[in-house]
Amino acid sequence: MARIKQLPLRSKVKSSDTWDLSSLFAGDAAWETAFDAWEGGIGEYARFQGKLAESPESLAECLKFDLDLDRAAEGLGNYAFLKTAEDVGESQYQRMHGRFMAVASRAAQAASYIRPEILAIPAAKMKTFLDSPALAPYKLILQRVLRYKPHTLGKKEEKLLAMQSEMAQAAQQIFRQLNDADLKFGGIKNDCGEVVELSHASFSTLLHSPDRGVRRKAFQQYYREYADHSHALAASLAGSMQADIYYAKARSYPSALEAALFPDQVPVTVYNNLIASVHRHLPALHGYYDLRRRKMRLKEIHHYDTYVPILAGLQRKQTWEQAVNVVLKSLEPLGSEYCGALEKGLRGRWCDRYENRGKQSGAFSSGTFDSDPYILMNYQPDVLDHVFTLAHEAGHSMHSWHSARQQPFAYYNYVIFVAEVASTFNEQLLSRYLLNNARSDEERAFLINRQLDAMRATIFRQTMFAEFEKLAHSSSESGEPLTLDRFREIYRELLKQYFGPDFAIDEELSLECLRIPHFYRAFYVYKYATGMSAAICLADRVTSGGAGELNDYLNFLKGGCSKDPLDLLRDAGVDMEQPAAVDGAMEQFGKLVEELDGLL
């Protein structure tokens, strides 16, 4: 029997390939000391209670204390989270993260009076407060709080909701443990004849295999494990969605969707217009799948045929250092300060580079106001998409780097709606750099194929996910229970619509909805689609413009949350309340399909 090539234990990974968390804490002992100080400070909330309406100065003192405690909590929580991500089965850090979450819940309870007290201040008095110099640093915070007046309960009710915060995370924690620690996919033979451990990261690699038998086997074996746990996973997802609906009802929002969009001041029309625009352009997507089928000489096309490049043999292996080099070269239009800071981080230890046993799947960027903006990767040298993932996460990290240097703590932490613009903007620059430096029509066709797949994954696919979330939540809100069969029914209908009438949809694919981590952050995924659409528009603007257009974009990165996201984007040069950005991206997709067909 062939020996399975196993992932290394965390303890066996070279330190130079891991992140250095010392910008957060020197080690666990330093974390414990800071944790005790933070926990001990929570009792200080009581001295402000009942006094917020006394004067602008008393309110300002409370807000400063609250922000200082939040700043301390941000570092503590991020360190604990990053340590659990290194190995989700490591009980020491699971306990550390659990302790943090428990105390964070207590802190939220202790602070739960703040918003109701602010909202109870009479409008005329609040107007004079807002004009006070003492509250100038907090004016935008207060204006945003006042928006929530129709959705804020009394002190007792707010305290009860705050007490539920840890419990409300249970469904997500169950999914995370199942998905990243308990599910075992076994070994599988790759196209080189090696038996490798099938994991979330290697599944992506195997779907890029030129051997269709390997792709099909990986697909079936991977989803067999989800089928064996489908009832538990469906119950977990249903529990998360029911929590979304509960909190929306408790706070008098018309729906869970409107509750999710409210903090960013994003109208429901933006969400619905995205879906409508993508629906209008589905024929171009169906045409792309047919092009794939024809050029790959397949009788019928399956989901496991949609990730491998149409042109086999052009996938080049790129080491980590080579990936860093090409990412930095592609981002040169953003200037020396941007690229210099990023190079220092990528060649240093911002990144946790490679997969190890138990490590959280996927990739993310996660930093704080006071720390480096860390990046988790599960880098595979033979997957070009992972180079793009590095550029993507670097976009997030440099967004954090700029905003933390230009904004105070209160306004540095940008929202996801704009975060996905910064990350996919970098991917656009990388794609354009590679296309401009293609050495042959064949290589250009390969890169266009990759760009089409990126747009398919980020705009079409994420919009399908967004529509699934909308339909599933609406189903529950109308009284239809979210059972395994109901999830599969909703998802299968969407698969038919998005993949088209000539696509062979395997039964296993209806289980895909049970394995998407982002569904545990309700109505999050649509921001990938709007983000890439905006990024395409802004990349056109920056690369074809001059210093003014670049400055507009860099100011956007520096903006944090100092304005609402739609306003930040308008200042950068794109209006997401209009359909032009999404339609423009979809039209570019159609043109690329035509060019690829001609090149092949």
C-alpha cells in the first residue's frame, strides 16, 4: 500500500514560515497579564452609568474609556484567534479563546447601558452636546448611534441580548470544529501517483489536476464526508440563520437582510440590483461553460471540470519568494510607500505561509490598530490562484496598514463592504501585469481563462451564494423550516439557474451550501461581488489616470470608517448605488469569453 503523504505537525513547521505575533504579545504569559488587566477594568463601566446625560464631558469620558477597553480587547481577541487558527484542535488555545469570548460577553453586558442612555438624551440636548468641543472626537460615533434609536431596546432588554452573545456563536463554533478538525477525508492518489491527504487546501489543488479521473474522485470523496455529516451541518447552519432572524425581530427590523445592511447604510436595492444585474448576464456565463466543454473536448461538463485550466501544461510552479516578487511587481502602480511596507511584511513574518495539520483552512488577513496586519495562507506552489490569494490578502493588510496610520482607533476599522474592494483591486493589478507580460497567445489565453474563472468565482458564484442566503432566510421568516431537504432544494434550483441547462449537476453539489464558512456571517458574501465590480472600475481609473486618480484611491485606503462605505467609494470614483459598475464588470466578462474563444 502506498504511503500517505501527511501534513506536518505545527511543532515541525519552520519558524521563518510562520507569523511572528510579537507585535501583539511577546508570548502567552504577556497575554495573560494583559488579559487580567482588561478583565479587571470591566468593573469601571459602573462609574459612568446614569451619568451620560449630565454633560458633554461626562459622556466624552465614558466614550474614551469604552474605546480604550475595546482597543485592549482587540489585541487580546486577535492573538487568541490567531493562535487557534494555527491548529484548531489545540485545546490550550481553544480554552484561551473561550475565556476571551466569555469575558468579552461580560464586557458587553457591562457596557450595554451606554447606547440606551445616549438614545434617552432629549434631541434638543443632544444637539447642543454634539456641538461641544469635548465630544468632537466622538461626533460621528454618536451620529451613528442615534441612527439605531428605532432598533434599540431598554436597558434590561439590551443586557439580556448582550448576555446571549457567547451562546449566539455556538452554531459557528460547531461548524468550525466539524469542518476544520473533525471531518476526515482520507488519502487520495494525485496525478503523479502519490497518495496525499485530502484536505480543504489539497482539494483545491486536486480540482486543478489535468487528470479528470483525479478531479472526479477528489470531488466524490470530499463530498462523501459532508454527506455523512449532512444532518448535523444542516442543523448548525439552520441554527445560525435562526439566530439572524431572532435578532432582527428583536430589534424591529423588517427582515434579517435589512438588519445586516443597516450598519453600512447600504440600501436593499444595492443587494437586489446586484442579483438582477448578474441574472441579466447569465447567458455569458453559460456560454463560458460551453466554451470550456468544447475546448476540453468533454461530452458533458461537471463542476469538477470548472477549476482546471483549459490549457493544460501552462501552470507554472512558483515558490513563495517568486510569488512575493510577482505580487510586488504588479502593485508598483500604487507607489513606493505602499510597496515598500508590503515587501517588508511579506519578506518578514506577517504571513503564516503553509498548511499544517489542524490549521484553519483558507486564507485571511487579521490585524489590529496596534499590530502588524497578519495574513494566514495555506500556500500551494503549484496553484496560480494562491498567488492571487496572496495579492488579495495583501490588499486587506495594506488597507489596515494605511487606515491605522491615518485614522484614530475609533475610525480606523473599515467595514467589509470596502475591504473587498481593496483586496480585489490588487488581484486586478496582478492579472493586468501578467496579461501585459504574456509571452505568447497561448499564455495570454491561459491568463484570460484564469481571469474569467476569478470573475466567475467572485461575482457570479458569490452572487449565487448571496441569493441562497436571501432565499433561505426568507424561507425561515415565512415559516418554512430550514431542514436538510429544504437547503438542498433551494440550492439545487440556484445551481440549475446559474450553471445553465447544458451543465451536468452532480447530486453531491447540492451539499455545497453546508460547507461555506461565510454563511455563518449573514449576508456577507454579496460584498465580494460588489467589491470586485468596484475594483475593476477603480483599477481602470487608476491605471489609465494620473496622480489625482491614484491619490483618490490611496485616500480611500486611508479612510477607515471615517465615512459610510458608499461615500468612501464615491470619493474614490465609483457609485455602487448605480448599476454601471456591476454591468461594466459583466460586459468585460463577456468580451473576455469572446477573446478566449478566438485565441483557442
